[in-house]
Amino acid sequence: MGRDEWLARQSRTFTALHGKRVETWVGVEMALREDLAGTGPQFADPEVPCLQLYWLQAWLDDGSAVEVGTYQDDDGFGLSGHSSDRSHDDGRWNGIYRWRSFPELPAGSVEDVSVFLDQCLPAEVHFRIGARPLLLVAGELEETHDGGLLFQRLDESVLAFTDSVAVESVPWNSARQIRRF
């Protein structure tokens, strides 16, 4: 399968959610910081307007699910989606990873879906669900030696934003050069 065909297939996986109803989101969250002052992993920070996820599942009202993760290409990481029919809560997630549901992400009817490329990778998927935005971005937050965080684009996690302005205003390591697929 050629690159263009693969990109089209990934885009169809996401755009096929248009008109469906998301009942709940579940997945594996990745800590922002490994060990903040000896208190263990830190999963939230008021200065970080997104969730950092290893992967995410959208469970639909028909009982099916779509799993969103990333894949590595020569130039970086892009978003990848596929049908899923099982829960991955097998009790093995601990330390900097934790399994949970995400009630803070919008549920309801998927009113719009747009897939965006950056450097020929599916870098972002924008949803409008029940009149609320959800932007999934291939990226990662990298912890610095002084405890700060760098927003890396096209990296191996899924960043979930519920504020479309925030995704544009965070200090990305490189400019967002997205184009609609």
C-alpha cells in the first residue's frame, strides 16, 4: 500500500465518525512529569491545556470503538486510527501510565471531522462533538531538567485539546504548518 493510499485510509477512519455518537472516551494517560518533588508522577498542570495520552478509545452508542494512537514514519509520528472491540484495562498500567475514562472530553453526536497533515503526516484531527471542539494532535510534552515542559509536534503521544485557541497558542517546538487533507 502506497503512502497516499494509507493516508486516505487513515482519513476515512476518522471521517467515518461523522454522524456517529460518542458515548465515552477511555484510554491510557501518560504523566506530564515523571516525579515532581518526590510525590510521584504528575498527570495535570494548570498551565497545560491538554491531556497527554498513550492512546485513546472512542466508544460509540452502537457498541463499537475506534482507537486513536500514533505510528512512526521516517519524518516523525502521525495519528493513526482503527476499529477496536476490546478494553485495554488489564491492570498493567502504572507508574507514568494510568488507565482511565475521560469525562472531560466531549461526548455526543460527532457533527464535524477534519483531518490535517503536517509534513505529509496525519498530524491533527479536529472534531466538533455536541457543539464542543476536540482536537487530537500527534505530539508530546517533554520534561526539561528544571521541571518545565516543551510542546513537541509530530511526536509519539496523542495530545487532546478541548480548546481550539489553546492548540494554537501553546509554545510548539516547531511551527504548525497544517493543511487540510
